Amino acid sequence: MPLIPEEPQIHESVPGPRVAPASGHAAATPRPVPGPGPRPVPMRPGRPGSNRGPATPAQRTSSDAARPASVPAAVPSKVSTTPQIQLIPASEQGALDAADEAVDLLFDSGRAPGEVLVLTTGDPHPWAAHELSFGEASYWAQHDAGDDVFYAAADAGRASGRPVVVVAVNGGADDAVAQLLPKAMSRAGVLLIVCGDPQRINSMLTAGV
């Protein structure tokens, strides 16, 4: 069931502007529609990895405004409904920036950092690469803690599901990505956001996604 960028599959009760395909610039990344039930909570912590070791590699090029923080109550672990799917048009080179923007907007909507998992199909996210430099034990310990956004490769079998999964299609062969998208969807509790080239993604989506 291919996705249509101009008509993202969103729940009719979820607020948010309709997304039109961007021209390829990360700065023009459409704003994603956050998952259902935004709830206000205390100020969110900083980006993962910001309080250890050398400065975390920059994740965004645009200036960040002060952002409200996250959500409380975790979504139930057993979700019987199919997650909503949203496609954010972005070039392969701009997919990571689009994913970062999506995460920030999810925070704005009231999502807690621990509710979000970001997956990459190509090169690892700068945060993941930075944290892996301290060793896999430390890296996966942060995943197991579950109190902050976690960044991993889309084929990382150890990454468990979260209410919201953001996928940056920033590389990888078509057949490999086509297999990773259904797996990413199975990890999403209520919302799956896919950032990448709409034509490429639609051509790879299976009837079950």
C-alpha cells in the first residue's frame, strides 16, 4: 500500500499541516504530524550524549529555538492497532536532517525522548557513531535505560520498539531498504515516520506496510 507524500496517512484527529514534497533542501523539510495524544510535561533533557566525552557531533545546521519538553505516561507496550505512517520527502543526503527535525517537532508536540527511536539505513547518525566510540556496552546500556532518544542502524536487531520510530533513508540498496521498512514498522507502537525520497520509498513499500 504505497504512501502518497501529498496525502500522508494520518489520523483525522491529529492536528498538523498537510505536507507537500520539498525541493530537496533539508531546510525546507515539512513538519511531521506528531503521534496522537500530545501531553505537556517538564522540560526535556538535552540531546543524547551531550553530557559525556567530547562534544557530540552537530546534528543540525539550523539554529534551535528553546523547545518545550516531553510527555509523561508511556504508551502501553501491547498495541493492537496498526501504527500511522508518515512520509517526509527528503533527499538521501538530507534524510538525517529531516529525521532530526522530525524528532524536534515530536518533542514540541509533547513526546518524551524515551518514546522515540531513530533508525538509519545508510551511514550511522552522528550521535550513534560518537557513542559507539566508547564501546558497544556503553552504547547499548543507554538503549536499555530507555530514558532518551536512541539512534541505531535499521538492521540492528537489538533495538527494541518504541511508540514512535523515525527512519532516515540515507543510503542502502533498494532490496535491503525494502526489507528494513516493514521491520521498522513492526517496532513502531503508534507512529512511523519515514524520511527519504518519496518515489524510491513508494517503489519499495510492500502491500503490508
